[in-house]
Amino acid sequence: MTTETTPTPAPFFGVQRIFAKGISLEIPAGPKLFLTGAAPSLNMAIQVRNDQLADGVYDVTLRATLTGSLEEKTAYLVEVEQTGVFDIRNVDAQGLADMLEIGAPSILSPYLRAQLADVLTRATLPTFFLPEINWHAMAAENRAKTLGAKADAQFEEVTA
């Protein structure tokens, strides 16, 4: 007696499209910014968002917000959203999370860096080079925070 087993499909990760979803530049200081000659203090924030568009198709967006401040006032604000549409199939929940939180952001980062540099250059603002990001470490940190929050919530429920 022979039993045939259906082979398990191989995991698949592919890029459908990468595009700039949004670019915003605000210079509330206006031309005064260019006359001061002082270097602004910079604050950078990056967010990762993902959404399932269809079965096995995901939208992953990196959003970078760069704020330049002079004397505690916002001199300029640059926001760039870089998005990719990815095919992710035949993976378990952990593999999917890794691809959405590590793989896709790693692919999008150079595009985000280029868009941010381009906006700053065209606006004749001080150069800023987005540093390399260890997406693996960032995902691990976010997962630890999530687990900690769940543990706190469970503890609060038990003691309430």
C-alpha cells in the first residue's frame, strides 16, 4: 500500500512594488532659518506599519519624521513614507512576523534614506544621513515590550 503525500509549498517572499507613499516638508521658520547660520538640533523618529491587502499580499510602510529645531522651536519638519507591497506565502506566524518586521523594512530602508536625503538637498537644508537600522534588534525590542505589556495586563486583571 502506497501513500502519497502532497509536498508542502516552499515559503515565498517577493516584492511587487516599492513607492514613495508620501513626502512632506514644512519650514515654519521660513527664510530666517537660512540666515541664522546655526546648526539645528535634529530629532528622528521611524515607525513601521503593515497591513494585509489580500491573501498573501502585504503593504509595509516606513515613516521617517525628521525635526530640525533652533532654540526649542521647530525650524523644519520632513516626513517621508516609503511603502512596499510584498507577496508572502507559505510561512508560519513567526516567519510572517519576521518578514513584515525585519525583511520588508530592510528592503525599504535604502529607498527611505534616498528620499529623505533628496528632500533635504532640494530644500537646501543641512545634510542628514539616515543611519543603518538593525531591524532584527528593533523587532526583538518591540516584541519584548509587547510581551511585557501583555504580562502587565494579565497581572492587573488577576489583582483587580
